Amino acid sequence: MADLEIIGVPFSNYVRSLRMLCEEKGVAYKLTPSRPHTPEVTAIHPAGQIPVMRHGDVALFETKAIASYIDKVFPGTKFIPEDAVGMAHVEQWVSYGNAKVDKWIMREFVVPQAFADKVKGPDMTKVNAAVPEIEKCCTVLDAAIAKTGHLAGKNLSFADMLVLPMIVTAQAFPLGKEIVPKHKALMAWAEKLTGRASWTKTAPPPRA
């Protein structure tokens, strides 16, 4: 069958999550660096968002759908359990990651700082408004991880891979460096997972 192709910029947290899944499963894949709304992306995703995927005649958009496909189609360790309870727990934390962690860390905290106007600087009113919500997210994640060392069950799952890049990205900014280390289980989890080969192998190149 044709090679698996993941399409999207390598510094996207969602692209990295899928690449980590491939690395953990030992799935060969091709990364095609493409920004949102480029022709190769909009050909698959109606809203032009990344990542998208091609595998032979199969084309998919939305990170969780792509992850479920990869985990089901390819052999190796299952990072989305097949039993109903395990699968539901992963789905639960993936949904929380998308609805809360991505919203408050990436959309409301990181983006206003990373893509700030070079003259005006970041909108710190927006950034500061996100801080209490990030604190809440970290408290929730910390409590979950403290039980088993992972978000869903006792083993590494795609839920961990989805949330990890967001937590690490938060720490690239001063306020994030203050928030995350206060949550001991969350910090230990991040330090452990960033030591895995799947993390180091998917490091994006320096941004110009």
C-alpha cells in the first residue's frame, strides 16, 4: 500500500502529536510541510486546517480521526485502546485537550505572543485573561496524571501525545514557566515524555 503522508507544518502541535504516534508505533510516514489553506490542505480539509492525511485512496482531516485510523490500520502497540472503557478515557482527554487546553494555551496564550505585531507587541490583556484558565487546565491535568502517571490509564496513549506539545509550548513563555512547574505530577509527566525518542525525533526545525 502507498506510504502514509502527514500534511502540515512541523511546528504545529497537532502535526507533532500525529508524528509522535507514528514514531511510537514504528509507522513509516512522509511529512509534507504545508501551511493552512494551501491547495494540498484545502483539497482534503474543507476549512483548510492542518493536519491532514493521505494513505493511498484514503484522505482524512481532523487530528483524532487521523490518529484513530493510524492506530487501527497499522500493527504495533495500540495507543487508543480497543476496549470500551479504555477507548472512552482516551477520547475524554483528547476532547478536553481540544476544547480547553488548546483553546487557552495555544489560541489565547501562545498565538497572541508568538504572532504579535512587531511594533505594538502582544495583547497582554488577552494573554493575562488566559492565565487563570490555564491554571485550571493544569490543575485538572495534574490531578489526572497523579493517579497513574498518564492521562488515560497506566500506559502512554494518544491522549498524552495530544496534550504534551501544548504543555511544553506554554513553558516557552515567561508566564507559562511560572504556571506549569507548580503542578508536580504534570511537570514530571512532561519531563518523562520529552525524554522519549518519539519527542526528540519530531522536533520541528527552528522557525525563521
